[in-house]
Amino acid sequence: MIDPPRRQRAERLDVQQAREAQKLVLPVNRQIGVWQAQAARLMAFGSKLRTTGGFEPRLKAEAEDLAQAIDRQRQLLLDEAAGLPPEIANHSRLLDTIRALDSVQQSAAKAVELLSPGSAAPH
């Protein structure tokens, strides 16, 4: 006896939307961890150099490059989201990724500040 084919239920709309948002942010989320580690390392070097009065132009340039890369990625993500339906463009997965980019951007900016000669001492 042959079993009748199983009917497949349609995927719920919220699950579809979450999947679409996840597809958009997954590569960015993978990169955020790398950027966070890089920003933390650069801030540590900046703090150490600040206490010794040293300056490393190579590290400052690395911090500036990091900040620019994060800015570019954030703008690309926003541009891509602008062409999506609102329920995906405003999905929490996308908004959380943008917030994470903002956070790592602040760390990168702090690293640039710490690695810049003659900038004000950290508070």
C-alpha cells in the first residue's frame, strides 16, 4: 500500500520575513565579531601608548581603516534595506545588526582617538 503524499504546510509569514532578514545580515554579523576584536586590540594599544606618550602611525591608520570599513558596511546595509519591504527592512534582526555596527563603530572611533597624538586624555 502506498502512503498518500504529505501536504506541506505553507511557511508562516513571520518565519519567511525572519529568514529574509537573516539572509541579509548573516555575512555582516560574521564580520562584526572580527571588527570587535580588532577595535578592542587597537583600543588596548592606544591606551598603552597614551600612558607612555608613544605614537604608532601604522596603528592609527589601521584604526581609521577599520572605522571606514564599518561605515561603508553600515551604509551598504542601509541601502540594501531601503529596497526591501518594510516588514523586512524594519525586522529586529536587521535593526539589531545596525545597532551592533554602531557599537563597534564607536569602539573603532575611540581607538582612533586614543591612537591620535595630542588628543585629549581619556576620561
